[in-house]
Amino acid sequence: MKILITGSNGMVGQNILEHPDASSYELLTPNRKELNLLDALQVEAYLSQNQPDMVIHAAGVVGGIQANIAEPVRFLVDNMQMGLNILTASKNADIERFMNLSSSCMYPRDAKNPLAEELILKGELEPTNEGYALAKVASTRLCEYIHRENNAFLYKTVIPCNLYGRHDKFDPKHSHMIPAVIQKISDAKNRGQKEIDIWGDGLARREFMYAGDLADFIYFAIQNFEVMPQNINVGLGHDHTINEYYTEIAKVIGFDGEFVHDLSKPVGMKQKLIDDTKLKAFGWQYKTSLQEGLKATFQFLKEQENV
């Protein structure tokens, strides 16, 4: 099977390529120059020339809470444009299998946890990442519409919980929480700092899965795509507080200083835990513990700093 992976240079894409099952497929991994997803004509030409059997859409403008607040236009426009371009071009090229990678941030901010797939568009979105969430909702719905119009088109959406892992971004202003905190605590230890600030009270709960596990799910899904639900959450089914993540990361790095809460900072949704009922029924489960994942991610950071 020939599979196009958009965003192959990103964290999710790199983990897909590193997975042991990658060698079983012909994977197309164009860079941005070879395939600019913001250029609809270029997308159509690429699909026509390469004729993949399946598309896995993992590309996107991503970032943590600071980046989403600072650049809402880019997070909405670029992500929506990329999704619409690759989905419509794939349909027009008669590609019958499409795996759309979305995000649990598209669930309503006040929805009852755990978050079931049926809750999409059932309430107001979280303002701190609304632009990104709107783009993800649009692509998810378009997959549903394409399949509704012609059920030969299996256009399905995977909704991962928060991710972290190898090939993550470690810039505190542009990365998600875990890599940002790993970098922050590592820097603090190296400087001999004895105090680290945490945004808010640290009691908000988050579910973070190791990106290598998402890659494992993706290959499982490829092999069982016909019976995979239209929309499916992928995560752990349990969560931790922000304070607990800071504590576990400090243990891995060997930081023994104090944490101080900055109550003036935004914290986002109080909880964002996915409902894994459909995931369990589908027959897949995560493998990597939090400690194992944090150790592997910190090791990756150290390798990058020594390059």
C-alpha cells in the first residue's frame, strides 16, 4: 500500500516513520517545498502524479497555549486551509481511504468528562485555542460529509489526547506543556535555580500520551480501517494534574527545587479527558507509561542539545 503522510517532519509524522511497521508500506513523505498544503493546485497535482492508496493527514500549525493566544488567525486559517485542500483534492482524485488526525481540543469547554466523540459541536469551544479547534472541527465534519455522500470513501478522524515524545518542540513559547516543562526544569537545574513557576494553581487535569503510542495506533488502524469508527478518541483513559506532571518531570531530570504558582496566568480547560469506550471496543491500548515516556523524551532533548 502506498500511503501519503502529510506533516512527516513533525512529531507525529516522525514517530510514524520510526515505527517498526513503517517498512511494510511505501510511505510518501514530501517536505513543504514538494507539497505546500496551502496551495490547492499543487496539492491536486501531487496526488495526480503520485496516486497514493491512502492519505494520513498529520500536518498542521501546532503550539501550546501561548502560541494559540498570540496567533489565532494563523492557527485558524492555515489549519483550515490545509485540511480543506487535502480532503477535497483526495476526494477528487478518488482516493478512498483518508485518516484525518484531529485533536481533543475541539470538544466543548464545558462538556462533561470523559469526552465522548458525540460531543463535537455540542457547546462553546475553549477561547484560548478556539481558532485551532474550529479548523479541526471543519476537517472532521468534512470527512463525515464525504463519506455520507459516497460510502465508498472511508474518510475517518482520529482524535488523540494531548501528545508528547521524541521529535517534540522544546521551545517554551511554542511547544505544548510537557516538552516546555522538560526544557524549563532542565534549564533550571543547569543554572542551579531553586524555584520554578507553574501557570495557575496546577490543579487542571490533562491526559498526555506518548507519541510513539499514537504511531502504533495508526498502524493498527490502517490494518483495521474498514471497522474503525467514523470518529475515534485515542488516549489513555486517565489523566493527571499539572502539578503531578511537574513532579514526575522533576524526578526524571533530578530537580529538587520548589514550585511556585502564578495565579495571574490562564490555565485553559479544567479537564480534558477522552472517553476511550470506542477505542477499547476497537481493540487497541497504549503501551508506554508516563515515566518511560518522560525518560525517552528527556533523552531525546539531551541528544538534540549535543548535536
